[in-house]
Amino acid sequence: MKKINRKRTICLIALFVALLLISVFFLPHHQRTAAKRLPDLYQTQVPQFHSAVDKDGDGIDDQMDILQGALAYVSTQPQYKSKYYSTGYPNDGYGVCTDVVTFAMRGAGYDLIANEAMQFVSDSRIEKYESGKSPVQPEEVLAMEKAYKKPGLCNYYCSHECPIGQEYVPEVKINDLANIVLKTLASMNSLDKAKDRFIEITADGEISEDELADFVKIQDGIEEISMAAESLSLWVSSMAASGKIDEEKLEEVRKALKK
């Protein structure tokens, strides 16, 4: 009887240890921020401070706006885990502790992510760009594209401002997805019909005078597909910048497909 009880005790202890290990190593652990505020013990002793600045022009001074933004974010009971995001803002329901500050400031009109990207582009420099007094530099275009979440800025700069880009880089415009798909399919269908002629023209490695017209038509079709691919890439970047496509998951899928 004693042996049975002893075996039962050992089994219970082993089961407890196993459950403990599972909870520690396999179950997700997330920290939460408490939404409940501590009592204000100095409410009648310390006067409230109000800022003279209202960055976002909503009628609430920045001091109070930042506080309300922090409380609004904390009231969502965010869950934290050890992870960093390429966009700067969490997009999967999780985050890190500094998000309290980031969202509080953004609620008052201060975008810390954009400010970091634009830290070396001063307001005076931007004024000079807009007035035409000073040419914009490539690294500044990259910073503005990231800060303003405008993926087309670099292409516009290369195709309009850069001498080399003006010669070799065509302007790519963001169209709606349906339009991009229809143009791509139309170009692909046209090339599919011309593939036998393309093989016939290029089989000998030379383009004769009587083949030149057909060759140019086929080349134009290939360039149309290339432009459609660039337009699609710009559309995806735009959707990712606006948060309509999860950029983290998009990159994970791309990396997985390359393996």
C-alpha cells in the first residue's frame, strides 16, 4: 500500500513539473499595461500645467493631449512581447513598452518615426526645395519617402530630377490594382500570340531590316509588361506604407519563397 501511495505521489509530482515546464517554455507569455490610474494625492496641492502649444490644432494643449493619448493607448490593454517592427509601429496587435510614448505623442500630432527619418532635413531645407532655391539631394528624397510614406517619391525624383534617371528611368504611376492586372494580361496575351514570330526573328542572333518592325512591336510589349510589374511593385509598397498590407508578413513570405 505504501509503495502504491509513493508511486502515486511521484507521478503527481512528475505531472506537476511537466505542466510547469510546458507553461514556461511553450505557452505564450505576454505582459499587459494596467489601464487603472493611481489616485492623485497632489490634486489640490500642485496646479495643472498647460502647454501654450497645440501641435495638431484640436483645441487641446499638447500637455493634456499627450496625457490623453497615453491613457487612450493604455486603455486598450496592449500586450507586449520582445519584437521590433520595421515600420516603427506595431501592426499585429502586439508591441513594446515604448509604444506608450510613441502613440501618446502621435495623438498630439508628433510622429516620432517620421521625425527620426527627417532628422537631418530641416524646415529651411524643405522651404528651399519648394521655392526652387536649392536642389533636393538623393538621401533627402529617401528620408522623405520613408517619413511621409510615399513610395513613389524616389521614382519621381529619378525620372524628373536626376540626369541619368531622366535618360534611363521611366516614371511609374500608381494605378488601381484592377487596371494594373488588365494591362499586364493584355500585354502578356499580345506577346503570347507573337512568341513564334519572336523565335523566328531571333533564332539567327541577328535582326534583318524586314524583321525590324515586328521586333520593335514585341520589344514594346515586353517593356509594357516591365512597366506593369513596376506599377504593381509600387502599388504593393503603397499598401504596405498605409498599413493595408502587413509588411512584416509580406517580407516573411518573400524570404520563404526564396529558400
